[in-house]
Amino acid sequence: MNFGTVWPEIILAAVGMALILLDVIVPKQRQRALGLVAVLGMVGSGVAAAFEPRNGALALGGMIILDPLSLFFRLLFLAGALLVTLFSVDYIRGKGRDLAEFLALVCFATTGAMILAISWNVVSLFVGLELLSISAYVLAGFLRDEPKSNEAGLKYFLNGALASSVLLFGLSLVYGVTGQTGIPEIAKALVTAQTQGYSTVALMGLGMVLVGLGFKIAAVPFHLWAPDAYEGSPTPIAGFLSVVAEGAGIAAIIRLVSVAMGPLEGSWGVWLGALSILTMTVGNVTALWQKNIKRMLAYSSVAQVGYILAGLAVGTTAGIGAVLFYLAAYLFMTMGAFTVIASLSSAGQGNEISDYAGLGVRSPILAVLLTIFMASLLGIPATAGFMGKLSLIGAAVHGGMAWLAVGIAVNSAISVAYYWLVARTMWLDPVPEKAEPIRRSAELGAALVVTTVGTLFLGILPQVVFFFANWASVGIR
Amino acid sequence: MSAYQAVAVYLGVVLVVVLGITGVIGRLRRPKRTAAKTAAYECGVSPAPGLGPRFPVRFYLVAMLFVVLDVEAIAFYPWGLRLRALGTRGLLDMAVFAVVLAIGYAHVWKKGGLDWR
Amino acid sequence: MTSTLVIFIVLSLLTLYAAYRVATAHLITHAALFLAGTFAGVAALFFMLQADFLAAVQLLLYAGAVMAVVVFAIMLSQMREAGDHVPRWVDALRSPFFGFLPLISSVALFVILLISYLDTPWPSSATAAAVNSTRYVAVPLFQSYALPFEVASVLLLAALIGAIVLTRREDDR
């Protein structure tokens, strides 16, 4: 057995460790360079990921699988972590907190997400999830002097710990029934077990797994932590939670539920579809009342999770492919929106939507970019979000679940209201008296360029990513 | 299970003695519930001294570091018992584990987590 | 066989009583003490299942380290102790959030679990239980489960950094 198959994870974790060692050596005023170290490490990890096999081979004693899906999620999480790093350098230094510890925790959390996504065994999947979660709890509460950040960390921790224990209880029931920890072995044992009447406990276990993961991705009955966690967390971490942490939850659902529950097919697709409709509707309707832009984006991301769950409910190859494409689109548009918010709050502006009045005059570039990201989240043509929704709707119709397509369409219509509110405030409301123009750092500028290009590229030339997403979704079962 | 009979007997004796002593004392003097009795600790420093001095949060840091390093220590028991059977591979596994934790320990040390002052 | 059953019933009752008192104790320190008792009881149950490694871990980590954290947390909190003389259960049952709703949901969960456990023909382990299970934990832990083991070390590292991040004062350094 060799660890060569997990080079991307080893590199990333090693960069995290190097960062905390460098923290002592590098003087306080030169610590900006640590951002470069983290970026180089993430790029190196991505290059290593590209060189890993992707033929579906099992490695490390069947703990992990190296298939196109592994490659997709590794690159997705690394891209998310890279954007978070770019736009947290100034933010964290501006708050007077230790950059090295912050970036190290981002590296560790991303390592956990990657381990989770490539796991082919519930033990390594759970350990990866916990590495991600524990680092993320600390990151959410990282601004120790701000009560809101403490609140965010505490609420995220309490809900996340509950979710982990429910998930683990469910896994223990599944293990009790099947006696297996490997995901394909569990699927096989469940088929045998079903004929002998094991399935009550197995279903209960899988139900608990789904509930635990539902907490992690903030699906609706389990979403109540999300707005507080997003509002209080450092803004880069709000982006990280919505892209990497929730993406990891989706990866776990694809790996665990789709494969292990495949044999128990029955009606779980319908249940997941109901969860999806509930999630998008509650998310969108609650977002209508929000006055704080981070809370609004939190509810908006709850709604986006609802759209993603629709693809999982369909469960066909096209459905999973649409989910993966949507995750890529979601990465760019959500990170972009949070980057704009972070650049404004670094410049001393508040996070209330009313603070955005006249942004179109004060900082036209940022206003145009935020409008693009909002348009993409809404699903206007020529943006990534449009292509994502289109492929989800197509998959739902072809998968015989047209009611999900109707749900997505109706919800997109609802969401026009709150995205329009922000756009109107930026472009039509009068400029406040003492407004100053906004200055941006080089790192923030780079993050903005990447997210904008990504959002437009996926909207105008989606073929490349579509091909990748469909290729990754073929070999799942 | 028979290998642990001595341990079971020992634990039983300890349990009987401790419960016996507390039981006898409880019989001899029926407790009354007073303000002093409902304090968190029935003797020693009062934990809620109004506007008085508070315990530094360092106590908690020490407790948390203790938990983390205790978890680490657990891993050494099975490793130590099967050191020879696990061979070089086991040695390398444990070396990686220990080095990673040593980095954490160094960080805690450098950041002053172990100083008292 | 029957003596094992008697020991099991006694241990379970003690553990359940301790767990019940954790939730109903008047004093937070008493709740902590009963929590330690619950952990010890669970350790004894693990021991009866011949999982002596788990029993030792349960004692060392939960009855030892976690209890230390709990006691420190109590010491650091400034809280007001409940000093009322109304019988606690009367008061508790009246309140929807601390009384009947949790009671109903936990009883319902218990009944559902019990029914499905009894309904399920559990697979029985073919291998004889080991006397010293610590020796038998070692080989899978360091061979087939080596990846989760190493990831766990990174997890502990993240926890160490987290402890420093969340408690260290800025003026300390």
C-alpha cells in the first residue's frame, strides 16, 4: 500500500502545517506572503490531482476510489479554497487576526472535504467530514472579539455536532445490519438483507445518515443555523461554508446515499424531491424579508441547495451531471457575491442592504459585478446559473419528475423579488452624502476577475464543464 | 472475561466501600437545602463571586489541550502492544501521526498556550 | 449465563439512573458527577461485551478527559443555581420545551428503535471474541484503516490550533 494516491491531500495538509510553522518565523508585517504560500500549495495540490489515475481504481485497501468524480470534487474544493484564500488575506489582516492560523485551518478543512469526496469507505468518509467540520467551526468563530462571530461559531458547532452524531448513529445502525464499512459492500449486503427482512433498521440508519447530511448542507427542516452562521462568520468563511462545506455534503450524499441506497430504490427519490421543493421554497420565501445582505445570501444558498437536491432526487446520470455542473456554477457566483461584500466591508461599509444605496455611482465596477453574480444566482441567460438551472430542469423532465422542474421555475420567479431589491438599491437609490470610493487590493481583484470570468464562461461556453460533469457522473453506480 | 475477575472483584470492593461510607454519612446527618448548599461547589472558592475575580480562561485551554493529547495517547496503546507484528509499516504510520501532533504541540508552545504568567 | 444477565441488568439500571439524574439534578456539579457515572456505566457495558479496548477508551477519554473539561467549564461559568423548592418534575412536566415535548419525542424514539431492533435478525459474529481486544484493534487500525488514522492526526492538529485560536488573548504574545 502506498500513499501516492492521496498526493493532493498530503500536499494540502503539509502546506497547512508549513503555514503554522512559518507563522513563528515570518514577522508580523511580512505575513501577507503566507497567502502566496497557501495559493501555491493549492495549485500544487490541483496539479497533483490532475495526475492521479481516474479509472475507478480503488486504493489504500479500498478506502478511496480514484474516478472522474473524485477528480471533479478535488478540483472544485481546491478552486473554492483558492478563492477563499485570495480574498481573506486582506480581510483577516484588517481584522488584526493571525493569518497563518486562518489559512492553515482553511487548508485542513479543504483536505477533509477532499478526503470525504474520494472515500469509498464510511470510516474515512466520516473522518474526512469531521476534519472539515471541526476546522470550519473554528473558522466561523475566528473573529474572537466580535460577538456575532462567536455566535456564528457556537451555533454552527452545536448544530454540526448534533448532525455528526445523528450521522454516526445512522452509520452504526447500517454497520450493525451489514457488518461492512466499505460503501459497495454495504450496498451489496443491503440487497441480501432486504430479502431477509433486515430493512427496517437499515432504512432507519440510512434515514439518519440523510438527516445528518441534511444538517450539513442546510436542507430545510435543518437549515436554521445557516443565517446566523453566515451573518457572523468572517465573510470569506461564509463563502467557504456555502461552497466547500455544502459541496462536501452533496459529495457525501452522492457517494453514500446514491450508491448505498441504490438497492433500496423504492420511493426515496420522491422523498428527496419533496425535501428539495420544501428547501427551495422556504429558502426563497424567507429571503424576501431579509435586510442584511449576508443573511439574504444565506437563505438564497438554502434555496440553491434545494435546486441541487432536485438533481439528486432525479438520480439519473443526467441528474447527477446537472448537480455537478450546478456546483461549479454555484462556486463562481456565490464566491463572487461574497467577494464583493468582503471588498465593501474591508472598506468600512456595513452589511445591510440599505448600505448599498448608490453603489452604482460610488463604485461602478463592483456594482456591475455584484449585478452579474445576482443575475447568475437568479438564472438570467448568458450566466452560469442559467445553464445550471436549465440542465437541472432538463434532467428532471427527462427523469420523469416534471413536477420538480415546475418547482424550480416557480421558485426562480419568487427569487426575482429579493435579487431585484439589491439591484434597485445599488442603481436607483440616491448616493448617500459622505460616501467614499472603494479601494481594492490585488488579491481581491484577482478573486473578482476569476469569479466573474468563471460565471460568464460557464454561461456562454458551458460545453467544457458540461462534458466534465457528465463524464464524472457516469461511473457512480 | 474470566481474565478480568480480579479487576471485577476489586471494582466491586471499591464500589461497596465508597457507597457504604457515603451512605452511612448520609444517614447520620440529613442534609438541609440552604443557599450555601446550592452553590456549585459546597466548599472552597465560590464559583460565582458576584463582581469578584474570575478564573482566567487559560484553565479551559489547558483542559482542551489535555483532551486532544489524551486522544492522541490512546492511539499508542494498541500500537505498543503489537509493535513487532506491525513492523516497519506500523512504525512509519505512528511516526507520521506523532510528527503531525508535534507540529501542533510546537505551535501551542510558541503561541504561549503553555505559559501561565 | 444468568449471572451475566443479572450483572447486565444491574449495570444498565445504574447507567440509566445516572443518565436520568444528569437531566434532573438540581446542581450542575451533581449533574456532572452523574455524567461521570453514566460514562463509567457505559464503559462497564462495553466491558461486558468483551470490548475492553473501547471500555478503556471510554474511561480514559470520557470519564477522564471530557469530565475534566466539563468541570473546568462549570468553574468558569458564572451561573445562578436554581434554588426553588417546587418538586422539579412537576415544574418540568408543565413546560412545553423542558417537559412534555422532549419526553414524548424521546419515548417515541425509544419505542421506534426498540421495535425495529427486535424486528431485525442481527447477524452474529462468527469469530470468537478476543480476551485482549487491544491487540486485535492494532492490526486493522495501522493497516487497512491507516488513512483514516492519519487523517485523524490532522484532525487533532486542527483541534489544537482551534483551541489556541479561540482562547488565546491577543496581548499574550
